[in-house]
Amino acid sequence: MNKSEALQNVLLGIAALALVAVLVFLYDRTQAVDLRDQGEVLGHLRVLKEIDGRWDVDVLRTRIETGSSGLPPINRLATANKALQGLATALQNTRSPALGSALPELKQAILQKAELVEKFQLDNASAKLALDDLLRNAADLRAEAAGLRARVPALENALARLVSSAPQYFWFAQEALRKETESALMDLRSAAPLPEILRVRTEQTFASGDGMLKRRSAEQETFEKLAFLSSGPRLDNLTFSFNRELEATLQEKELFRVYLIAYTSALLLLIGWLGVKIKAANLGLEHRVQERTRELSEALQHLKESEAQLIQSEKMSSLGQMVAGVAHEINTPLAYVKNSLGTVADKLADLDEAIAQCERLLALLQAGDRADPGELSSQFGQVSATIARLRQERVTQELGDLVKDGLYGTGQMAEIVGNLKDFSRLDRSKVTSFNLNDGLNSTLLLAKHMLKSIKIEKRFGEVPPIVCSPSQMNQVFLNLITNAAQAMDAGGGTIALATSREGDGVSVEVADNGRGIPADVLPKIFDPFFSTKEIGKGTGLGLSISYKIVKQHGGRIDVQSQPGTGTRFTVWLPVQPPAEMSA
């Protein structure tokens, strides 16, 4: 190969790598968006929007209520702080520019509104109490004046004006009503000289009215501040901007998907053109070009189905784990059969040779007098020597032993396949009578490859068969035993399995002495997609699926755990499931 051809090959290689790099880039840009974080952000924004609206309703209700409800105001600040903290946490995962720029101002606006709402409620309660004191003192003053028969027209006129204008000002907050109330208070205070008891009551009435005016004025000022707050519009704008960002991201994914299809189609056309050119130059390369075209067509189909395969792969994870265990366990008996059959094949050649020599000897004996005595003697000696050698080498005995080894291996494989069939119950009806002890034994055999360094303690009681879906029950046991095994340290540990009759059902316990579950994590273990394992080592669906299966069978699943001591799962299942399950 000269330098020109070498340079041409290098350039072709670089061009091919560039095309593949573009294909990989486009494929990466078309990967599905995980909407869980975006959903959390929108959920927190909805919570804040609801709290903001409830604050407005609380303010209006507080303002129009005629008296105190006797109940303390609802403190929504804790829920708002939790939602704001959730937004701050989600911001680390979503990296949203709109959320990052608007969150500080939104937080300040929410906290400011919470503070003003609390102040408004306190001012409103104080103003209502002051108004009640004013009306009560005015009534007492009028009653005491009537009791003393002290008729003071200025006092009566001031009281009448005060009782009329003060409630109206409290409810309508008009400036004219405020001035009328202040004028009535001043006239009340400057009335003609009064007896001591009436003068004291007059001062109390004046103090109550003056306090009501001040508190009502402070309440109105706080209400006006609330009216100009921007927390609601900020929430609407942030929600709109975040939705626009999400929509733009999805549109970008769709655009790159179109680019990918167009680019892949162009690649297919290019490869087809190159295939024609290469076929014209060298017909021997036609098969390779067609094979490459087929592979690229399959790659295009794979790209179109990638999203569906991601969902399907989650459903196949538990099946893959089970098949891996079966493949691991079936390897040893398969080696027995393979080695035995190989040795038998070698020994069959010796037997074939012995049979051929015996056939030649029989042919000479059948010839009778026509046979050559020397040839007959020689053939008889060869047969005798061959039979003696086979007897000395114990060929038949060895073949028998090899057949036994092969039968033992096939028996082992049959047992494993039988356990697999019992585990999956694919050949039985969906709901049938099933002994949970048998299900636990089948699960242990299939999970043997995970339990080699772990001690298994079985305390199976005499339990009645229950009506259930055997394959679903085995799935629950596999999930619980797998979690228990993964909770152990590298040095191994102990898993205890126990069954017993409990009431009208059967109880199954799966306990381990592993790391245990922290108290703050324990309430979340049955939530979908919740996992404490490293990324790539768990989907967070095992316990969630187990919980749903047990609930569908009318049972319950409980957990007790102590960090550093271990965990105990207790599954209780009724002997007869609910009617909709057995139907």
C-alpha cells in the first residue's frame, strides 16, 4: 500500500468517525426528558399559588366577619416555606434559568405577604375588640346616665353620633365617617361637667374609640400594602416562564428527532450510493455493503423504538435477575453432561472397531471350509486381543459411569427447570391454591447465586394453602429476599424466613441482620422510584410493586427496622382473597 492509499484510508476513517460522531450527538439530543423534576417544580408552584389565594381569602373573610371566630388564624407559612425549599432543591436538578432568576424575589414576596397577612389579622382582631369595647362602654355610659337621671343633651347627642358613625367607619373606612367619629369623640369628651362615675365612663369610652380609630387605620394601611404586593403575578409569570422553558425543551427534542431521522436517511442514501459504486468496482464487496445497510436500518428502527424500550426494560429487570440465577446454577450440571458425552464419543470409536473385527470373524466362520485357516486364525487373534484390551480398559464400565454422570447432570437441570416453572407458574391459572412454604423454597433456589455467603434460617410452620396468584407471590418473596441480601455487608450475614398461621390467614416473615433502615427513610420505602441504592443499582420499584401485590390480595405488609441491627418485613395474606381478586 503506497502513501496515497494510506492517506486516503485515513481520510475515509476520519470522515466515517465524523459521521458516527454526528449520529451519536443527534441520538443523545433526542433522549427522552425526565419530567419528574419539572413536575415537582410545577407542583410546588401550584402549592404556593393556592397558599397565596388562600391568604387573600383569609384577609377578605377576616375583614367582613362581624366578630371573632374563636379559632386562631391558620398559619400557612410552614407549608409555604416547605414549597420554597422544594423549589430550591429542584433548582439544583432542573437548572432552569427562569426559576433561578425569579426564585429569590418570589421567596421575598411570599415571606413579606405572610408577614403582612399575620399583621393584618392581628390589627383586625384588635380593631374589632376596640369597637366592641367602644359600643359596650357607650351603652354602659348611656345606662348609667339614665340611672342617675342626669340628662345632658350634649352627652346624649355625642353618644348617638358615636354609636352611629363608629361601626360605619369600621366597616366602610370612609374619611368622612372617620372625621364624624373623631368629632363625636371630642364632643363626648367636652360635654358639660358630669358626675365622677359618668366622667370615668366617658374617658373609657373616649379611649376605646380612639384605640379603634388607630387600630382601624393601621389595619387599612396593612390592607393597602397587601393589595399592592406582587406575589400572585410573580407566581403566574414564573409558572408561565417555566412552562415555556419545558415546552421549548420538548420542541428542541422533537426537532433533533427530525434531524436524526433526516440525517439517518441521508446516511442510508449515501451508503446505498457507495454500495452501488463499490459493487461496480468489486462485486465481492456486495454482501458486506448490504449487511452494513441492514445494520443501519436496524439502528434507525432502534432509535425510533428507544423510548418504548426504556419503559419495557424496567419491566424486564426482575425477569433478568431470575434468569441470571438460573443460568448460573445450570452451568455446572451442563458441564457434567458435556464432559460425559465427549468421553462417550471417544470410546465409541473403540467399540466400533471391535464390532467391525467381530463382523469380519463371523464372515470367515460363515464361509466354512472355503475360509483360509490362516486368515481365520489371525482374525480370531485380533478379536481376542481387542476384546481383552476393552476388558482391561473397562470401557463398558466407564461408559456406564459416564452415562450415570450425564443422567445426573440432566436430572440437575430438570430440577432447576422445574423450580423455575414452579416459581413462574406460567403453566397454571392466574389464581389458584398455593402453599407459601413451596414458594419460599423455589425462590431460595433461584436466588442461590446471591446467597452464597449468607446463612439462611428457615422456620416454616404448618400453614394452609391460600388462594392467590403464585407468580405474584413469588415475585414478592424474591424482592424481599433480594433486598435483605443487598442489605448485608461483604462479610455475609443471616436471613431468617418464618411462616405461621395467624387468624384467618398466613404470616410470612423475612428478617435480616444487615444495616437497617434509618427512621427518616422508613416511611418512604414503599413509594414508587424511591431507592437508597447508588444510581444504576436499583429502580426503587421492588417494594412498591410488592406492596401493591399484597394489597390486591387483601393482605398487609409491615416493616420494623433498627439501624445497625437489621430489618424485619412481615407479610400477612388471607386464606381466601377478596372477591374481585379470585374472580
